[in-house]
Amino acid sequence: MNVEMQQRVSVITLGVESLDRSRTFYESMGWSAGVCEGQIVFFQLNGLILALYPREALAEDAKMNPGGAGFKGITLAYNTASHEETDVILARAVEAGGQLVKPAQKVFWGGYSGYFADPDGHLWEVAFNPFWRLDEEGNIHLSG
């Protein structure tokens, strides 16, 4: 069978310490939880799903050690339509219980971005990129 991996992401699963705390955080950001089955919460995003799952159980499922802290070499990103929207989203994250990691500012590549950490320390970049286009559904396109 000749099968190639397509260029797509289907589900992003975040290992969390408290499912209730994390669900409340993302709902405070304005997101609506979809299916919630036992120890997992799903949020339908545009074209993919964000899942919240207990960190220990996620590590066990992957046969990995759940220990470790600090930067893991990955961030999630939320692109906005303007500088102002970037500032609003970062402020909302802090109000919802997140931590501001880097205030929004003009960046070397010509955009405007900042970072927050959710209650479990997962890093989110919130960015306006004038070279990319957001469509009406919030899908990002590499061409402007």
C-alpha cells in the first residue's frame, strides 16, 4: 500500500493538570466545548479539533514519562486581523486566568505579536501577520 501523509493536522491534544480549570479557561476565551466524554473535552475549531486530556493519562497513553517542565519547543498560534485584535485577545487570556508571557509588540518579520501561557503553561502566540490572509471562517492563507 502506497500512502503518503497529507499536509494537515486533525487534532491537537493538550495534557492538562485540571480538566475543569482548563475547560473553564478556554470557555472564558469565548470557545464552546463540543463533545465531553469522561476525562476528555473537545473544542471544534476551523478544520481541526483541540482536545484537553489529563496530563498523566496522556503520557501513559503515549508510553512517556509525564515529568518535565519548561519550554518544550512548541507553541500554538492564533492569528488576528489587526494590532487591536491582538491586544484584545491577549488581555482576554489574562482575564481568563492565563499568564502574559510577552506583551504584543512590532516584531522583526513585519508583524505584531505577543504570547500568553494557558493555566498549564501551554504557549500561545497571538499575532497579526500583514502578509497572510484570514478568510471569513478564520482560516489562514499564506498569500496576502
